[in-house]
Amino acid sequence: MKKPTQKPNYSMGSDVVFLLRLAWQEVRPLYAWYALVIAVQVARPFIAMILPSRVIWLLQAGASFERLCAEIFLLSMAILLCGAADQMADTYGERRYLVIPRTALSTKADLKLVTTDYPHGERQDFLNLAGKRYTAINSNNSAGEESYRVMRGLVTASAGLAVYAAVLWSLSPWILLAIAGLTMVSFLGRRAANRWVFRNQDNWVPLERKMNYIYTEAGDYRFAKDVRLFGMSQWLLDVYASCTRLRTDWANREGRVQFAADVADGLVTLLREGGAYAWLLYGAVTGAIDPAAFVLYFGAVGNFSQSLMDFFTRFATLYKFHLQIANVRELLDWPEEFRREGGLPLPDSDSWELTLDHVSYRYPKAEKDTIHDMCLTLRSGQRAALVGLNGAGKSTLVKLLCGLYDPTEGQVLLNGVPITQFNREEYYSLFSVVFQDSSVRPYTLAKNVALSDHPDIERVKQCLDLAGLTERVAELPQGLDTRMMKYIWHDGVDFSGGESQKLMLARALYKDGPVIILDEPTAALDPIAEAEIYEKYSGLTQGKASLYISHRLASTRFCDVVLLLEDGAVMETGTHQELLDQRGKYYELYETQSAYYRKNPTWQKGEGEDEEEMG
């Protein structure tokens, strides 16, 4: 087991200030509301404590029946009104106000996740923080709301303590100090248990993330075919059960720690309150305390003890919540390396040149470079193809060109300027990329193309038509307003794999970036179909810098230049025919692939194709 050494990056005081500032920014009426709530919550038990003592004092003083009834009625009504105000605060005020700062914090965290530097999403420590943030702000009972309730309770308990301490001080300072000291012992035990939980949470957060993944996949009908045909159901259940057992083991350890703290707390409570009540009883029996004072002090001991326990319990709870809020703040403050503000404006040019200047990239903890000392230039109007076998580094190169990764060595240049000098979000706007995995979203078809709540409908229609989806759109029940993803919407529609890729093409055309990159979006198709789609893409993107990526060598023979990538380096460069004429590595791979397809007639030529052109 990994030795737990993690400590929060922020103090509890810092987190309290953070939450109070957040509430002040988002919902200032909460402060006025809490002032009223604290006043009635302090007044109610104080009046209830005074009532029996006051009745006994009136009886001892020989007060009239009418006065006795009047004072009892007034004090009782005050208790009832305070209780009603307290209940209204719970059902109206807190449920109305507290969701606002929590939602604001959740929005900040979600924004961080979708805008953070791309490599962070591949780091386990960052993913662990993302998982912890969900626990902190995912519901009305999470730290994002409960922290405010606990802070309000702390202020209430503190005000009550001041009142009851004054009463007990008049009885005996030693009683007051003894109660306070023993309560501190209980608090320290509880804090130690909470710290153990925090230090060890990295042992179970990854397990919960795996369990949530399996739980989600099991309910996603899109994977139902694979689960059934490959007999994955029992395997998924076994993996889930294994994670559950490990998570349960940690839950049991946590339960034992909390139980030990509960037992210690109970013993200290018995000693603390038992000793105070014994003192009072002795004073009453010996006549040192009269009946009215006895009742008052008796109530004060109980209320002081309860308020002090409430204070330290809430303090310990706030400490636990502070650890969760600290995780959220650590996520929000996770350092970003990419430039997001300022920077040079993008070149005002119709001619673009994207260059890899002796670029190398090595993944964290990897033993060797995935891309090594690569030089490559992509210009406007140029159609370049990047080919190579799986694992050659093609997708990594795409991420470097798009600015998703920064090189380990070397530079990526835009018109001769390092891309690190530009605002990275503005740099992203240059690229219209279609990846191998289509990313259809649960929006309407029009919004899926435009990725905007306010799409240009005429432009959407034009892009869908160019992508070859006009007939399919005409068949949809609500046309461009048809919602995608049957998994999400009861009236949703799912496209086939080929239709989804055409939708991705329409999206790329709608964005109309000056650099077009196709990262093996047709890998599931046969070589002829892939080549046809690539040629169609090429015809729709004339004048742009285009990069077509494939592990099939013949699919991109229409390109101006073909680069063969192997082991993270460009091995050969030239046109398709030039590389064949060189009789080098490209020729060997081409012959190997074409020989396979010639031996399999069902994969062969389309109508009018020469068998020699197959690949």
C-alpha cells in the first residue's frame, strides 16, 4: 500500500474565506438571511432554558396566577416563533440561496476541465482531482452547500457558548474549564479520523472512477452488441465486483477508524457531563444552590455542553469539507502552460505555412521519443499525406500540429513564428479536424454541424449538401431540428458510421478553418472507399493546407506530397509514384498491402479501377 503523505494545499481558513467571497459575489442576500437565522437559533434554546427556572422563581416569590400564566405564555410564544422562523429558513432560504454558489463553483470546475491544457487529461493526478471535485460539489448535500450550513452553525454555536459560559462562570470557572477541556479531547479524536480519511482517499478514488465507468458502459446501448457477441457481460461484472471488493475493504477500514473515534467521543461525553451534573446535585443537596438556580444551571450545563460539542463537531465537519473544497481549488488552480491571454495576433494572411522545426515529443515516463527530430512544412494549397503503420506516431504528430501538445524539443511554427507566442484558443481556430472517432453530440443536427446555439441554417444546409447528406436529412422526421443520439433522447436519431463521418465533414466545412486535417476518419472502411472519401474531401477544400493521414499507402495517392512515417521520423518523401519508383520502404509496404487485397477479391477494385491501382 502506498504510504499516504498528501496534505491539502490550502488551509481551512483560506477555504472559508474563499467560500465567503464566492457567496458575496453570487448571492449577497444570503448574509442578511443568515443573520436572522442565527439570531432565532441562539434565542430559542436560551428562552427554553430560562422558562422553567423563571416559573420556579415566580412560584418562590409568590407571584399571582395571572402573572405566572402571562409570562409562561409570552416565553412559550417566543419559543414557537423562533422555531417557525428556523423552519422557514431551512425550507425557503437555504434551499433557495445555497445552490447558487455551489452551481457557480461547479461551473468553474467544469470550465477548467474543458479548457485545461490537453495533456492534463492524460495525467492520473489530474484525473484524480477531477473525480474528487465531483464528490465536493455534485449535490445539495455535498461540501459545496453543506460548508455554508456548517459555518452558520459554527456562528450560532459560538454565540450560544458566550451566553451559557457567562452563566456557568458565575457558578464555577472550574466546571466551565473542565467541560471545555474534555470537549477538546473529543474534537482532536474526530479530527484525527478525518485526516486519516483524507490522506487515504487516493487509494479509493481510482476504484470509484473505474466502477463509474463500468456502470456507465453497462447502461449504454451503443456497446450492447459488443457486450453480447463477445461475451463481455460476466467479465464486466467480475471487474466491477473486484473493484467493489477493494472499495469495500477501504470503506471497512474507514468505518473502523470512525467507530474508534465515536467510542472515544462517547466515553469523554460521559465523563464530562456526568461530572458536571454530579457537582450540581451535590450543591442542591447541601443547599448551596437554590431550586431556581439549580434548574437554570442544570439547563446551562446541558446547553453549554451541547453547544460546545456542536461547535467542535461542526468544526471537524468543516475541516472535512475544507479538504474537499481544497481539492476543487487545487483543480481550479492547476497550472496551465499554454498561453490563454495576450500573445501575438494571428497573422493576417491568406497564405499559411505550418512548420515542425526539428520537433521531438516524448510522453511522460516513456523511454524513447514518439516523434523524433521531425522537420515538416505544410502550406496553403498543398495536399500532404502522412502514411505509416499503426504506432508510427501519426496521431501524436497531429496533436503537435494542432497545438494540443507542445514539443519536448524543437518548435512548431506558424508563418515562421513559434505557436507558443499566440493565444492558444485563437490558434485552435485555424484547424478543421476530422478524427477517427466521430463525436456526434446530443444536440439537433443543425447544432451538431455548427457546434453553436445559433447556427447559420443556410450555411448548415450547404455544408450538409457538400458532405452528401441532403437525402438523409430529407428523411429525418424534423429535418435539421432532429435531435441526435437515441441514447439521450426518446425521439433521437442515430447515424450509421459512414453517415457520422459525413456529418464530421460537414462540421469541418462549416468551421472553414484554413488548415484541414483528416486523422484516419475512415480507418474502418475498405481502401477504395477510403480513397474516394479522401478525394471528395480534397475537392471540397481547394486552396487550404490539407493533411490526410492513413496507415494505407494507396489511399492518398492524389496528394501533392506523401510522407512515410516510421518510428516517429519521416523516412521517405515524394509523390506516390515517386516513392514507388524509388523502390524503398514505401514500395515494400505498398506491395505488401496491395498483395493482400489482390488475394481477397471482395476487397478489390471498384468499377473501372485497374487491379494494379489497388492498395
